[in-house]
Amino acid sequence: MKVIEIKETAKALYARMEKDRYSQSVIEVTKWVIDHFERYCNDRGIASVDVPRIAQFLAEQYDIDYQYPKLRMQSQLRRPLLILVEFHESGSYCKTHQRGSTTEIPLEYAPFFMSCRDFVNGLGIGVKSKARKLWTITNYLAYLVSIGVTDVRDIKINDSHRYLNSLDKYSPSTKRTVAGIIRELYEWMYAGGKIGFSGREAFPLIRKCPKSDIMSYYSRDEVIEMLTSIDASTNSGKTSYFVFSITAFLGIRAGDLINLKFNNIDWGNNSINIIQQKTGRPVSLPLIDEVKFPLLDYLKNARPSSDDKDYILISAYAPYTRYTCTAPIWRIISRCVERAGFDSKGRHRGPHALRHSLATNLLNENVPLSAISNILGHSSTRTTEIYIGVDEKNLKELSLEVEDVL
């Protein structure tokens, strides 16, 4: 973009921000930063601008690292220039600007990666799960090149272990996920004769009893207490009430909730019909009153108007777009748990904890396992059986019955 184009581009940008209902204070900050940048360019005789020039300006004038803004204020000062360039190039702009996490495919492994991609795409998993696997494989291949391993035939078992040890900023659970993906990759490579060891040799599977861990669980009374602690008289309260209700009473996954569309609601038959993001399998959930009325209240009184007309959940702040990640759902559920005031120490506070709780509470009410499996969208009752581990009430009753017989 040329410097002489900044003024007209900025004028159109401000009009678009007003249309997207940004507050006047945000627009004023945007104007101030862009005006400062324009003066900076003119004072130095700069004719055109690009991202490196913006990075230089931010470093010199505000001591901001363009790639790694440390504070919220630094991100707010960086954003006006990012959306200015985006708006000039595309006529639109992104809602957020987080640091990217893409990795280039090493040229040494390009043909091999294409085969990997075909293998991963052939798995019966969701699109995001496939993308996660490919991203992990790409990172691992880049690491192999960095240590001088440029041919799959030269890969050794210890290479993957050294790679995992290098991920010092990853949490233990994330490392386990990476190890699982590499194990699966090795199994495929071993079956195809590409390497001389299997994934199970590199990462032996140590299975533990699914009942050995007590999952986060909230009783039905606790769930109702959380629900009643929500102030549904405000717009944010109506949103929270709907999000909490559909998660607690139907066990819908957060990923499926942010993707929920109007055409998924069958009002005539009181059902919600979706294709699960995680499994790609269809599931039909009953639109019970505990969910239906909070949904209607949200749609009628709290949902902002948005260009994303197909999606039910819309962000509460400008530019009022659909949720693109599950973090807002987690925050809503977590706040509801905290607001209720009872001790949640040792228990998770996110949407999946409510999903576990729903399964356990249904089991306590003697709902058949097959029915619970259908509600949760599990492909097998074996998956649902992990929730039996916290069903202490029924286990005690069974033990008493056996004792009476004896």
C-alpha cells in the first residue's frame, strides 16, 4: 500500500468499523495510531508500507515486538495497522490477530508428506483432528531435518524421543497427544515397509483401567444450583443461561455448540440434528423445554444482529461474528461454576465436566447405557462405559443385593 492511499483507506475503514458497531473509543484509538503512522511515514519520506515497515514503526515508536506483543495494550496499538493493511488488500479484516502456528513442509520430505496426507485424510475422524495430525507430523519432519535426518529410512526410535524432550514448553498432556500421533505415523510407516520398527515399539501402549480415574462430576442438584445463580435478566446472562443449559442437559460438545446453525433446529419435531465435529457422525438431540426456552430467550432478546446469519451463537462484542473457537464456551461455563459458590477443587469447570456429569446423572437414574450412548453421540457403548467409574450409588446397591442373596 502506498502512503498516499492511507488517508482514503482509513476513511473507508472507519466507516466499516462503525457499521460493525465498534465503540467510538475503539475507533478513536484506531484513528490516533493510523494518523501517527502516516505522519511517521511522511516525515521519513517513505512512499509505500508493508508489514516489515509496520514492525519497524511499532518497535521505534512504542517498543513493541510485532511478532510477540507482551501486553494487551501492545496488541491494541498493533491492531489498527494490521486491519488497515488487511482492509486495503481485501476490503475486510480479521476480528483477532493471534500469532500464527503454521509450519512449512520440508522440501526433503515433500513426496513423503503427500503420502502421509492421503493416509490421514483416509482416517474416519473430523476435519480439525486431521489438520492437527498433519500439523504435528509437519513439525516432526521439520525437526528431523534440523538434526540432519532427511530420509525416512534413516529415522531411529530415539529421534522421536529426542523430539518430545525438545518440546519443553508443551504440557504433559500435549506431549502425550504428540506421542500418540507419531506412534500412529510409525505404525503406518512400518506396515508400508518404510521403517524397521513399529509405533508400539517406539511408544509402548500402557493401558490403564478406565475406572481408575474419577472424572469431574457435578450432581444434578449442583447443576441446578449453578443454573439458578445465573442472572438471566441481562443479555450476557441470557447467553450464559442458554450455553449452560444446552451443555448441561444435552451434553453437547463445545465444538458442536459454536457450529450450531438455525437449520440444525427442527422446531416442528423438537429436535436438534447435527453432524458431530469430532466424529463426523450424525446425532439427534431432543429439544427439551430446559433448553428450548433459554434458546428462544437468547434468540429473541440477547443475540446481536450479525452478518453470520446462519449461526446461532454470536459474539457479544463488535464486530459480532460467530465464535471461531471454543474458549468463550469454556469461560462461560467456568464463570457459572464459580458463581454458584460451592467447592469445585479437584474438579474441572469446563463444558466437558458437564457432559460427564450428564452421563453419570442419567446412569444414576437407571437410564439404559445404550440410550446414554445415543445422547452423547458415542459410536459404541464401550466409550460410554467410562462414566460407570463414578456411579458409586449403583455399585453399592448391587453389592447389597448380592449380600442379601447370600
